[in-house]
Amino acid sequence: MPQWLCNQLMKAFHKKDRRQIKLLNDCWFFYSRRSMSTHEETQG
């Protein structure tokens, strides 16, 4: 996980900002899925 995303998540958890936590979580899953599919294409 990128450091900037980790920092943003920590701030959101500290503020108990559920909307921000959900948004960042969605961003992370989108990023990780995209990253995995790109990695599989280069491997295959």
C-alpha cells in the first residue's frame, strides 16, 4: 500500500470519518485489482 494512502487512512480513522474511510478503501481495492491484472498480463 502506498505511504500516502496509509497516511490518509490513518487520518480518516483518527477523525472517525466513515465516508473518507470507505472512499480510500474503494481506491485501494481498485488500485490493487488493477495492479494485479496488469501483473498477470505481463506474466501470461
